[in-house]
Amino acid sequence: MLRFCSNTQDPLPIADSGGMAIYEMRALVGLEWNDEDVTTVGGYVVRRLGHLPRVGEQLRIDGYIVTVEQADVRRVQQLSLRHGSQVCAIMLQG
């Protein structure tokens, strides 16, 4: 699995096949996202929004601005997270 974050304004990809687990996100950027009903980052974002988001939709979670970069009619595929100068782009499926 390849994962990248940057301290610049240019997002870099974090690739994962099959969906990134919430515990992997915790290890990657130190987020403490918890929800007993979902196990993936994409599922967590959908649950927080209450609907399947469209590309460009944003929400704030724990001081991070989370932006949906890619999505289809069934799932979130890529997110970017911004917190100060730290930027991460997360590919949720291969």
C-alpha cells in the first residue's frame, strides 16, 4: 500500500485497494475518528454527511477540511484532507 502526505499545498496520493480502514487513517495522520457502524474512511464521511457526497463537497472533522475529490453513484473513491499546511489525498479504492 502506498501512502503519501505533504507539507505543501499540493495534495499527493495515498493509494489503497479496497478502501482505507479508519484505523489506517489514525496511524497515517493521527485522526481519532470513531464510529462503531463503519470501518472505512469513505463510510465514515458518508455517515457524517448523512448522504453519498458529490465531488467537491466538503465537511470539517476534527479541525481537518475533508473534500470529496472522486466519487461515483455507489461510493467515495478519493478524499483530500487539509489541516494547516499539511495536505493528504486519499485514494480509497484501487
